[in-house]
Amino acid sequence: MKCPHCGRELDPGPSDDYCYYCGGRLSEPDDSGKVTSTEDQNSRKYPDAWSRQRSSRLSKEHCPWEDQESLGFFQSVYQTVSQSMLNSADFFSKLPRTDGFLQPLLYGLIIGTLGEMVSALWLFTLESSLLEEAPALAGSPAIIGILIPILVFMKIVGSGLVLHAALFSVGAAKEQLEATFRVYCYSSGPDLLNIVPILGPFAGLVWKLYILIVGLREVHGATTSRAAAAVCIGVALFFCLLVMAVVAIVGSVGLSAD
């Protein structure tokens, strides 16, 4: 169907009452005056055709990482990273919204941990001033190796919650928390750019923010501006919480030292 406002071709789901691109409403009142979605009206007029269309839409949902039985581990990782980074709109438009938390969490943990491990390796190699001021950690790479996956896990869970709250604040949360969480996890590909010292982390951060905006737009059916606003609000909230946590930790350490 075409959006009555912008004229773009759409393939809306049962709960999609707004255009993916312009945000215009796709619904109109029925004979009783009740507003129902265009897809609901079509399902009543042409039940067989609507059923085939819905089945076709669901059959298009695919995520390489969640298809390891067919692709194998390394191929599924390669395809997920490459598709999410280089063809983000198509990847997230096909991403299943409700296939669970575990698979995307594992993907985010693996990619995120690899990225942070590379960053830590560069810190050791370049003998950064941070490690000079923290000799206990500098001499204990095993401790850092244990802490990194824990910190990555906390970042994934916290960021997913904050990002979904930000979507609510701009009125763009049209799917459940699970969908937002999956978008965040599958946006982890740019973390691998940490392999490039100094410039890599900055480029990866910008790329990741872009992927998040595209992913939220495609999965939640939001406008690009609302998805971008949600990401900006989410980043601000996350850093506020991070600063508060650091202040609380430093304060508690100071009190215990006294």
C-alpha cells in the first residue's frame, strides 16, 4: 500500500498505524465512525489476501546470528556485522521483534567484549597515563579480562532500558522493550573499530549512533527525527547515570579511606 500523505510504498504490520517515513496516520474511520487501521480494513474486505501478505512479511524476518544452524558460527557473525553496518535499513527492517533476549545479548556481549579487549590491549601497548596512575590494574590484565565482560553486560542492559525510556519520552515506542533491546545489541558491530587506535573508537561511536537511529526507525516505525531525538536523549541519560555512579563510587571509597 501507499502512504496517503507522502506516497511511499509501505508494508505495514497489524499494529502499524503510522507511516515509517513521514509519521502520517494510515487509518481512517469505518462505517460506524470508529477509527481502524488500513490493514484492519483490508483484512476484513480481503481476508485471504491479507493472510498471504502477513505470512509473506513474517517470512522475510531474518537475522543471520539467529540462524547459526544453517550458517555456522563464524559466517553468522560475519553476515550480522556486515549487514548491520553496511546495509542497516534492510537489516533492521527484517529483524525479528520478538525472538527473545538471549541471542542478541550473546551477540552484543561477544562483539562488545572483543572491542573493549582490543582497547585494553592498546592501552597496555601504548603505556597510557591511565595505567601508570593505576599500577594495580596495569599489572593485572587478568582482572581487566574478567571485568570487561561484566561491564559490557551492564552497559548493554542499562543502555537498552534507557533507550526504551527515551523512545517513550518522544512518543516513538511502538514496540515492546524486547525490540529496543534487540536493536541495541545488534548495533554493536562498530565496536570492532576499536582495533584502530585513537581514531577507531571515535569513528565507531559515530557509526553506532547512526545504526541505532536507523534501527529504531525501522523496528519501531518511527520517523528519523524522533529516532534521532530518542538516541540523543538516551545518550544524555546514560552519561548522567554514569557520572552519578562514578561520583557515588569515589565518595564511598573516600569515606572508607577516612
